[in-house]
Amino acid sequence: MSDERKYRHRGYQDSGRAEEPRGRSGPPPPREKKEGPRGRGLGAPTETVFRCNACGEKQSGLDEITPESICKRCGVALHSCSNCVNFDTSVRWECRRWQEIPARVVKKTAANDCPLFTPKVVQEFGQDRDKPKDDPRSAFDALFK
């Protein structure tokens, strides 16, 4: 068989061929590490918010949620099973603490006076308070500097 092979990529019968030099030798240099928060990772500004399960509107005053509380945007009751941290459709009576409640709540979006209600709060990425909102003129100037 001749020395000319059909396949010349690395790893295919390398023992019979001389090593060809590569463009660079060794591993790449380490990347430059930036200081401070970088977008949406660790150290990014966050805030704890409660949102309406029906429309997603951010609600204020977590301690002030009563059975009569309604969403300002869509008018749905906020003190309901669907807005509770214990709401889970995969367990009995759709409540994680079903052993402690006396009876099943049939309508999960209706207002109720469940003593186990805890608002479903989440951590969201907050806005940087130190960055002012850019107006279109300054954005245009920054683009063509």
C-alpha cells in the first residue's frame, strides 16, 4: 500500500506520519477577568416580588394581602390558591399542606380565607438604580462616536 492516504485528518493512523506544526503551540492564554457584577450572574441586582398569577402584574405590599385583596390590573382575587406558594397540581387537593386544611377548595382562582396562605414570591433581576435611562439622542451619539 502506498504512503498516500485518502484520509489525512488528525487521529487516523497518526503513528506513520510526522507531526505537522499547528498555528499556535500550547493552550490558549487565560481570559481577562472583569470586576464587579456582569449582567445576570452572581452579584446581579435582584428584588423579591409578588406577581398576580392571572396577568403577571407586580403587586406591592406583601403583608397587606387579605381575602378581599384584588389585582389592580385584572381584578382577580390575590388571596387565592393559585397565588399561594403551597399550590401544586400534582398533590392531593392541589395543596402541599393538604393534611392541615379541613376541606378541599374547589375554585383555585377564587378568594378564600385559608389560614395557610403564603404569597408566592420570586427573586427577579432588578434594574440597575445607578444607570439613568438613556434617551434616544445619547444612544445615537454613543453608537457613532
